[in-house]
Amino acid sequence: MAAEEHGEGLTFHPMDQFLVRPLFGHDGEVGVFTITNATLWLALSVLAIALLFIAGTRGRAIVPTRIQSVAELAYGFVHKMVEDVAGKDALKFFPYVFTLFLFILFSNFLGLLPMAFTPTAHIAVTAVLAIAVFLTVTIVGFVKNGAHFLELFWVKSAPLALRPVLAVIEVISYFVRPVSHSIRLAGNMTAGHAVIKVFAAFAPVILISGAVGVAVTPLSILAITAMYGLEILVAFIQAYVFAILTCVYLKDALHPAH
């Protein structure tokens, strides 16, 4: 909320919503085993996923209920994505990709609730997910292909003189994957929420400055509504992008040759 302090004007802090705070106690110190707002919303995301599939699979029917339809749609959507992008031999990793997609999707959507916390706006969360994907893909690549996995970095279709240069570029690109994978998700979620908070800070201007507020407040409310709708779309897209990139990386691990 914006507030006018004498001589200081409007002050607000759009990044305060991303602060990790302990749920119990007021000392503000966060230790390894401290239960925080981040812990709470991570747990709520897992709980929401569990409830969706418990309710969706209970009393299954040929004519599905709405909740069953949602569960089946999510399952079919990710299953087809894994098969189309990484191939049928990657379907053994479908549970992993499905879990990633749902966890990110629910974390993103729950973070849009008023007074909620968005775990996926923190690089600490997205980096763990991205590093897990990176390690999984690398281990699978070497286990399945052995030393042939290194062919991923050797572009055979390029002229021989360019192959060493391209190999260096490919190696750098490979190790940058977890960085881009994690920053893309965290950056998009942080930016959208921060913009909404900035617009929300101008909504009560009508209570402070009547003449200016008559124009500013309706515009800010309109902007909040538009941004909120956009963030709903972004929440889904970012979960989809994270999952489909995981499928692309799995394809490289299973079929490394260019």
C-alpha cells in the first residue's frame, strides 16, 4: 500500500512480498529448520496437487466429473508433451516431468492469491529444480550412452575446422542450462508480481489526493486487472516452458548425436 508521509511523498516497497519470514516468533532470524512463509506455501502446493489427484481418481467414471476431467487433462497434456518432444523411450521419465510441471504450476497459481507467497519467485527454489534436472540429464546421458554422450558437443555436420570451436560453445551452452532454466522462471514470476504491487500502491491515491486520485485510481485498478490476467497466463506458460525444456534436455541425453 502507498502511504504519504509528511515531506516524503508516496513510499512503498514492491519487493517486500518476496521476503522470507518465520511463521513463528518475531526475531526475524531464519535458520535451517525454521518454518517460514516459503515453507508454508511450498507445502500448500504439494497438498493442492495431492488433493487434486485424490479427488480426481476417487470414484472414477466413464463420464468424468469436473475434477476428474482436470486431472486427466493435466496427465494427458504432459504425457503427450514428453512423448512428442523426447520420444517414447523418454516416457519412463514422465512421472518426473509431470511432478515438475504440476509443482511449478500450482506454486505459480497459488502465489497469485491475495497475501500469498510465491516460492517460484525465489532463485533458491528454481535453482534447486534446475540443478536437479541438469544432474538427472547428465547422469542419464552417461549411463545410457557412456562416452558417446560426449558426441552431444561434437557437431559432426559442421566443417572439421569449426568443430573444436563449436565444441567449446556447446560445452559452455550445456553448463549454462541450469542458470537460464532457473533465472527464466524466477525472473518472470518476480517481475510480474512486483509490477502488480507497484500499480496496487497507487490505487488508494484517491484517499490522499482527491483531484489526482480521481484519474490515477481507476487507471491503477485497470492496470492491476490487466496485469493479473497476464500473470495467470504467465504462471501456466512458465510451468510449461520449464517442463518442455526438461523434455528437450532428456532428448539430448537419450539421443546425443547431432
